[in-house]
Amino acid sequence: MQVACMAVPHNLSASTVVRAACLLTRVLANQEVENADTPLAFYKAAISHAFLLLLISMELQDKRTLAIYINEPKFLKVLHTAMESKHSVICSTAVNFLSHLLHYQMIFQHIGCDHVVRIDIEQLLQLLMNPDFDVLSAGLQLTFNLLQSKLVHPAIRLSEKGQDIISPEFLQALFIKLQAMSIKNFPGISNSSWKCLGALLHFSSTKFAEPNIHTHLATQPWTCFLICSMTRTASISGCHDFLYFISQWLQCFKSYQTASRFKMFRLVCKKERALCPSLLSETLTTLATMFLNCSDFSTVNSSTKQLIQQILNGVCTL
């Protein structure tokens, strides 16, 4: 299996991939992760190879391997358990595996499943505190997919103490953790953190019953300080994830346009001790200045240009 992971044969047929996936699923489903009777190298190779088969099947546009994986409860349990492995390779691969399963299930929404892997909020926070870069990177991608998921019957779901209802306290804790990670000077970590922050604001505004929680998160003074700091160093062509966050951040304010601006800020400042009007104005001015001073619009792709247009429209309407 180690050789197969390092040297993938060319021209693999979809049926060959499916047969291999079936065999690996059965083998892993009948084992316990890091069982004393089974070599650790076996789990590294088996989980990595199963993950590779999923990626190959997606390249071949074949959904059968995905369906096999998400409909085998014991196999999913092995991956879930492997998330907490002390060995970073096993942990990061398992987290990546689960993240991709959810991602591909969102693409092929008609592939249902009878079993759900519930990722507890404490598990997620532990992943985001892991010092290993690969685990941290995989944890951020899993966080983004969990927050983005709109599936009615997902194979992987975010939960809190076994329940699917997420508390506002967790959302605040996750928001603070992601903010801290957004200023880390690691390749990819900062961008992924901004992307997750944007997804978290969207999640809290569309899927969360607690009123005003998304506004409370968006209007924290530290959020504005981070935005202003980012605008001084960010390159427009390389900060799509940051711009995605800004677009979601502005949406939080636009949702309050039915109320008067005075009432909104009185609610935020008095009851939630958050953003004051002058700080919002300063942040919006800083954003506008960033775009005015930008000289690399020619290198910006179409999706980033669309985000920029949304942001400029949002700034003008606040």
C-alpha cells in the first residue's frame, strides 16, 4: 500500500478503483485504529491509500467510491477515531479524508447516507490548537466545510455534546480562535482562517436561531483592528479569502438596515459592548483606501473582482 501511494499506476479504470476501495473499507472497518496487534505503518498506509482512491475516483468522475465510504459506519468510525491519533500523519490524513468526504458529498448532493459522524466542538478546537502544520491546515479545511455544509443528511456534522444545536458560546470561542490564527505568519494558515471566519459569520446569520449573534461577532472591536491591520499589508490579488470575510462582515451590517442606524449602534454598544460608530467608519475608510491605492487589479481573477464589487457596494450603502 505504501508503494501504491507513492507510485500511482497510470490509466486506472473506475472499476479497479471501486474494487480496491471496497477491499480497503472492509479491512479498515474490521480493525481498531492503532491496535496493538497491528503495525502502525499499516494504518498510515491503509488510510492514506483509501484517501488516494477517493481522489482518483473524483478525477475519474466516478461517485461510487464516495458512496461506499460514507455508507460504511464502521469505516467512518475508524476515520473519526483516527482524528485523535497522537501520530500527526494519521491524524492529518483522517481529518483531510473526512473533510473531502463532506466536500464531495456537497457537490453530489443526491448521495445520501444513513450514518452521521458527529465532530464535537471540543474536537474541532483541539485540532485548531494542534502545533503540527498539516493537522492545523486540515483542521481549518474541515472547519470551513462543516460551516459551509447545507446538506440535510450529511455524512459529517458539527455537534455539541452529541446534539446538533450549537451554542453561541462555542461560536464566540471559535471566532476568537480563528481571529488569533488569522495573524499567524504561516503559509496558507492566515488565508484559511479568514475563509473560516467568513463562513462562520454566514453560518451564524443563516443557520443559527440566536438573534443578533452574527452582529455581535462582526462588531467586536478586535475584528475591526484586524481588518485595518490586514488592509495595510494585503495584496488584492492574493487575499481572496480575506475579501470573502469582508463581504460576509458587511452582510452582517446590511441585515440591520431595516432598523435605524442609531438603534443598531445603541444595541451593539450598550448591550454587547462592541463596535462604536467611529470605529466602523474608520474601518470602512481603510477598506476604501486599500482599493483606491491598489495597482494590481489586472492580475485579479473574475471571482475576486466580483467580491471587490460586492464590498464596494456594501461600503457605499452603509
